[in-house]
Amino acid sequence: MKKAIRAVIAMLAVCLLAVSCSKTASNTLAVMGNWELIRTDITAGGHTETIFPTDVITYVEFKSGDTYVWTTVSLGGSTVDRGRWYVEDDILTLTLTSGGHRVFRIEDTGFSRLVLSETIVENGVTTIYRDTYKYVVLDK
């Protein structure tokens, strides 16, 4: 009986912690991990095109120490970018090694899914890149 009571109390504590987390904290926890890009929806001028990567594989690893590793693998080789990341509400900001920033809106999170969108305005044209990632386990 004592074990059952302890289990109920532990479940209530977990539920309270989950409810009491801020949006920033819950999004930060949801983003952490290793992700592989599986789909990009590109919207410009009211038209959307969907791209499924075949020749280029992109992995993003968001580490708990606020660093990230962005790896792109193609037939021509691979590139690795590193930097810092942070979340504020539903905005994910990457600090690039060049000193610049990339800003993404966190649209959806789950145990195995992450959806980020990035809006870029170039020459007066607004383009929205909506990237869908799946959670992966990377070999080290």
C-alpha cells in the first residue's frame, strides 16, 4: 500500500512540474537532442513547394550546455557548423560562428518530431522555410 501511495504522489509531482514549467523551459527541453531533417515546405508568393531531402542529409544536435552542432552531408562531403543556441517562448535563436544569428519559430514539438520555421525577406520577397525533423540516435 505504501508503494502505491508513493507512486501516486510521484505521479502528481511530475504532473505539477510539467504544468508549472514555462513555455521557454518546456520548449528548451523539447528541442534538446539529435534531429534529422526529413521535409522542408517552402512558401513564397502564396505558393508552397515541399522538398524531401534525398542527396543532402542534415543533422542538428542541440546539446544541454547551450551548444549545437549542425552537420550537412552530401555526395561532395560534409560540413559542420557549431555555435550556441537558446529558446525564448517559441523562438529558437542560433548564434553562428560568424557572429550572425538564425531565428526560428518553434511550431511543433514531440518525442520524435520537431517543426521549425524560418522567415527570410530578400529583395522584398518573403520566403518561409518550414522544416520538419525526426528524432534520431547518432552513432558517436
